[in-house]
Amino acid sequence: MPAADVPESRDREPSDGDEALQVASSDPASGRPLRSAAFRWFLAGQSISMAGSAMSPVALAFGVLEATDSAAWLSAVTTAALLPMVAALLLGGGVADRHRRDTVLRITSLGAGLTQAGVAFVLLTHQHPAFLLPLSALNGVFQGLTKPALRGIVANLAAGRGIQRASSLLASVRNTSKILGPTAAGLLTASVGGGWAIAADAVSFLLAAVCFARMSLPDLPPRTADDPTMLGALREGWGYFSSQPWIWAVTAAFAVNNGLNMGVWQILGPVIANDTIGAEGWGVVLSARGVGALLASVVMVKLTVRRPMGPALASMSLAAVPLILLGAGANTFWLAAASFVAGVVAEFFTVVWETVNNTHIPERLLSRVGAHDEFWSFVPAPIGQLSTPFLAVAFGAATVAVTGGGVAAVAMFLPLLLPSLRRIEINRTSD
């Protein structure tokens, strides 16, 4: 692939259009995001929301297993949230690029809080698990509308070197939550049941909405007759996404990775743990991943790799090791150790990918392109969740976990066949 295929950085050549959203470029605090009041409110809202959400997977998984003793029901409930989330992603990308992203976050956080409160009520009052399906579906819609706004808003709040700093600070908070949240959820689930952890998640969404209401992004300029319709805007996002091999190649690799992880780790993981290391042990394993991710995010505040995509993707193969160990029947210690390493490499990739996206994709397209990235990388996830219980019955849980881990590891190397991907740079800019 010729060198011309390497995307231009916005640090070298600013993107055009939607200057009103590019508040960071004229904000002297944008290189040091914590000096910005808007970023501090955004960080506070995300911190509160992520603290609650970190408890949700463990609480929901073991809450459903406690009520039904069925991997099929767990698969149905998680898929009920995942399918609407994936379906709403593309619409969310168009919404987030056409409306103020702080307004989008306020509305979606409020909706997610109310639906999680409903889930908590069902679990705490021991209602039939079928009531979880519509509530999970609604929550999935709100999550699908949220993700593209989150992908684009950092570029509104920081610029230059501040983008990686902002991404790393957000990652540090997210990973601190991942350390404490699963362990707390495991203890709560083992003592009083998973419903209380879900209730805490509901409260966190509502408090996050309050924080997002304190942010101050400028209004978008009035639309004119020449502005594209929503459908036209979505087509424009697809046109950019499909024309950039460095984006869709990584998306394709993560489509394989997510399908396997959501099936093996999210479904078989709690089922195997329920018979072996228990909810407390599973919480420790997930928390270990959070510790590794926190370490990586702290380092990434200062570390800049000039051409990061090669090492980021190659190291992601190690994130598949916990799947293999899960199938091999490893104990809590070895699963936690592998999960720690997986957290390190996954967070290294996440910060790199967010920084590359925010510096190489035009700001006015960030949410739409990010929505396509999220959408296509998560489309196989429901397939993995629904098929894994049947594959485990047919071939055995251990075989499915080990094979899935091997395939996920190989998938991470395939995008590196593109020379243009390996040549992508993150510029070092002055503070």
C-alpha cells in the first residue's frame, strides 16, 4: 500500500467544518485537560458512571444464575441488551455529530439509570427473569446512543498532546473502577444478592447525568438547507470509514475478538466459575484485569510511542490467554495473573486507538466513524453469546474456551499486514 494511504494527523493539518465544536483548539487549557472546567465535569460524570457499571456484569451474571441456574437464561438476558446496543450505534453516531454531545450524554445517562433501576427491582423482588429482557433491551439502546458521543467528545475538550492525556486520565478512572467494582459486586452478590449492585449502578447513571448537565459546550451553528439529512450524514460517515483500510482492518480483527470474548468470557466464564472458584474468585479475576489496565493507563499519561499500532495490536494477542486458561481449568491465581496481563495490553491498545482516532479522523466525523467502528466490531458479539452455550454442549466448555482463545490471538496480527497501519504516527507536540 503506498505511503499516501497513511492518514494525515489533525495536528499537522486541521480538519474543516464544525468549528463551533472544536472548542479545544482555542482553549489554552486543552493541552492540560484538568485545567478545563468542562473536562473536569465530564471526568466526574464518567467516574461516577463507570464505578457503578463496573459492578454490573458480575452482579447481573450471578443474579441471573441464582434465579434460573441456567446459562441459556444468562445468554438471553445479556444478548437482549447487546442486540439493541449494536443496532443503536449507527443512529447514535449521527445524533452525536448533529447535536451537542453533552446534551446527548445527559439524556442517555438518565435513561440508562431508570432502566437499571428496573433491573434492580426485578432481581431484588425475585420477579420472573423474563421481565429482565425488555429492561435490558432499553438499557442497550441508551448504551448504543452513548458510545458514539463518548468517542467524539474528547476532541471537544482537549487538543494536541492533551488528547492522549485526557484519554489516559479517563482510562485511569475506568480501570480503578474495574479493580474495585467486580470485587465489591462479588462480595455483595455472595452476601445480599446482585440486585443491590445493580441498584448502585442505576444511581451512578443518574448522578452522572447531573455532572454532564454542568458541562458547557457551545451550541452548534444553525442548520442550513445545504446541510445533509440524518441519512446523508450516516452515508458520509460510512464513506469515510469504508475508504480507510487502517480503520476497518482493526474493526474486523475486533469483530472476531469480541465475538469470542463475549461468548467465552462473558457466558462460559461465570458458568465455569460458578462450579469452581465461585463469585468471589471471579470478581478477583476481573479485578486483576482492572489492576493491569490501571497500570497501563497511568503509564500512558506520559508515554508516547511514535508508531504505536504495531506494538498495540501485537501485544493484544496476550489478551486471549485468559480464555485458554479458563478452558484449561486454571485456578484463581493463574486466571488472575493472565487477566492482569490482558488488562495491561488491552488498555495500552485502547489509549493508542482513541488517540489515533482523535488525531487522524476529522472532528466532525468522529462520532459517526466511531459508531461504525463500534457497530461492526460488535455485530458478532450476540452471535457468540447465543451460540456459545450450544457449542459448549456439543464440544465441551473447555474445548470451546481454548479454541476461542487461539483464534482471538491470531486475529490480532492480521491487520498488521497493512503497511499503512504500521506507519501511523502519534506526533509529539509541545505543551
